[in-house]
Amino acid sequence: MNKKYIVISIFGLLLLVGLPFIGQVKLDIQSLFGENTGSFIFWQLRVPVTILSFIVGSTLALAGLIFQNIFKNSLATPYTLGVSSGAAAASVLAIKLNISISFLGLNGIYLYGFVGALITIFLIIGIAKLVRSFSIYTLLMSGIALNFFFSACILLIQYLSDYAQTTSVLRWLMGSLSVAGYNEILFLLPIYIFFIITTFQLKNDLILISAGDSFAFSKGMNVKKFRIFILIIVSFIVGVVVTIAGPIGFIGLIVPHISRLIFKNDFKAVTFFTIFIGGLLLVVTNFVARNLIPPVEIPVGIITSFLGAPFFLFILVSKLKKQG
């Protein structure tokens, strides 16, 4: 086995196991068992946050990798098609309306977000059918237009909200992984497993389409159907993640590049470690967000943006230098 695989895996696993023990409240092994404050903090707060952070981070990273393959664009992100903005607009509307319903232990904000993600997907498909084109250009331009529209909706809702609602909206838009218990994890886990299994089953098709539509077509692929299928699946999963964690930026952009730098053109290794590194990166950034300025918890989206913005510029400059 490649030494890089072993080193990254061991280092990552040590972080995942060790980080829940570190925080403002010091814990030891004995305090983890029995009915006490330490046990509650570890099992109901720190462990769920770590697991949820890993699931969300690896999902966004994998979605970013697939979008970069599908669009043949190294700057593509999970939010490229605007589905996250649709989910965000619907979730912000739920905050404005003080929705109190729940389903399977999940609050109304999540339910509204799912609907917003679905509406956005149907709009993109509807626009593509209207102009009779499912080309990359059509999908990208549709996504950008919807992204601007839903962003305007979010600003309008914020403007019409009172101070408490505006604060809640801003907090959510910055990305939040503050959960207690396992409801969100139990909801996301089947979707997460389905996403990973589907990706590896379709790896040959993803490799083909990344080489170009003409090449994929020459190998017998129905490019139009495959693109619609994969974009619907990935976009909806991203929409679901956004409703639960907020629109956490840059994970889906930078992690695929990190994996490619390490593993080059080994698609299987790049995919596996995109999943692993994406989860690990969000676990670490969320840990930093919770412990950087105690007792204040900084929204994790702020930390990922601080990391991602310079990396984005680095990718952009590198790309422009190659073209020049």
C-alpha cells in the first residue's frame, strides 16, 4: 500500500478520535461513563458535532469533485448551480415565518430547505428543456441566474425581518454545526452512504465525461441523460446538507485540488481521499471555530472562507499563468 495512504489515514484517524477530548471543559476517560456533565458533553455534544462535521465536509468535497469533473472547470463548487441558494432562501423564509413544525425529529427550517432545493432543480431542468439544450453552458448560466435571484430573495427577507430574526438568519447563513444529539446524523447518514456508493459505481462514467462530451458519446454514453441524472442527485444532496449546516463555503472547491495534487490522476484514490480529507478539514475548522475565542463560537463558515479565499486566488492565478 502507498505510504501516502497510510500516513494520511493514520493522521486523520488520530485527529478524529482525539479532538472530541479537547475543549474548554477538560475530560478524562473515567468521566465519559455514567450520568455526569462530562459524559453529556462528550456523547451528546462533542461526538455528534464531530460526526456531523465529517459527513457534511466529505459530502461537500465529493460534490465539488463531481461538479469539477462534469463541468470540466477547476473552479466549480457544489453551489455552482444555485441549488444551495434555493435551499438557503427557503430556510431563511422558514426562520422569518417562525416555523415550528417538525418531521422525524427535524425542524421546519430543514423541511423548507428541502423544498427549496427541489424547486431549484426543477427550475434548472425546466429552463434547459425550454431552450432545448442541456449543455454545460446552459446549466451554468441557469444556475448563476437562479443564484442571483435567490440571493436577492434572501436579502429581501432579511430586510423585512426584525432584529432577532435577522440575527438568526445571519448566523445560519454563516454556517453552523452546533447540534445536540444524533437526529441530524441519523437523517444524513443514509443519504451520505448512498452518495458515496453511487459515486464509486459511476466512476467509469465520470472519468469518461470528464474527457469531453464527444469522447464519452463515442464510447456509447448517453451524455445528456447522465448529466441530468448526476446533477439532480448531487444538487439535491448538496441542498439537503445546506439546510442542515448552512452554506459552508470553499470545502468543495479546495479539497478536490488537494487530493489531485497528492494522488494525480488516480481517480479512485482522489475520490476516496477527497471524501476523507473533506470530512477531516471541516472537523478541524469547526474545532477551531469553537475553541479559538472561548466561550464565543465563531460560525464555521467564516473559518472556511478565511482558508478558502487565498486558495481560490492561488488556483485562479495558476490557471491564468498556464493560459498565458
